[in-house]
Amino acid sequence: FSDDAKERRLRRENEGNSSGMDEKEMDNRTRFALGYAFGLLRQNLGALDALAETMEQDGSVVDCIVALESCPNVSGFTLKGDYDKIRRERFQAEERGLGGWVEQTFLGGSKTIDIE
């Protein structure tokens, strides 16, 4: 947890649970929010790419917001073919880029998103 999250959690625990939600309900809502956010990003691959590029350059939160709001192609739609496939190929070509890290971290070793 970040310091801010720790403070909120401690405050919530010290004040008692005035919201009527138990810890399990709060965890479920957090999981739902994360799933919803990932779903939105998946539907807006162009914005996700703009965000990832800004984060790779160690951009601040403000830089990330600006990148999302000024993205010229939010959906990632292209007339060149399947954008999802184009993205995967670009990620695989970048051995040290974000895509390479994601595939190595979550899929391990020589596995890729296309080959298990």
C-alpha cells in the first residue's frame, strides 16, 4: 500500500466501519473497479498505448492524464489490419520494452501471449 492508502485504511479501521461494508465487500468492490478499468483500457487500446509510452518515459500522473486526453486515436482503430495483433508483434519486437517485460513476468520464460 502507498502511504495514502495506509492512512485511509487505518482511519477506516479506527473509525469503525461506518459505511456498512465489511472487509470482504470492500475487496470485492476494489476487484470490480480494477476489472472495469482494465476492460475500458482494453476497449481503448490507442489510449492504453499512449499511457504506456508516457509511463515508460517515467511521466508524472499529470503527464499520463495529458497523454490519455490528447491521444489522437483512442480506440486504436486502424485500416492496416488487426490492431491487437499489430500491438503484440510490436511488443514482441521490443525485448526490453513494456510488452517484453509483461510477457516475461506474467507468462515466464519463452512463452508469449500467442504461444503457451
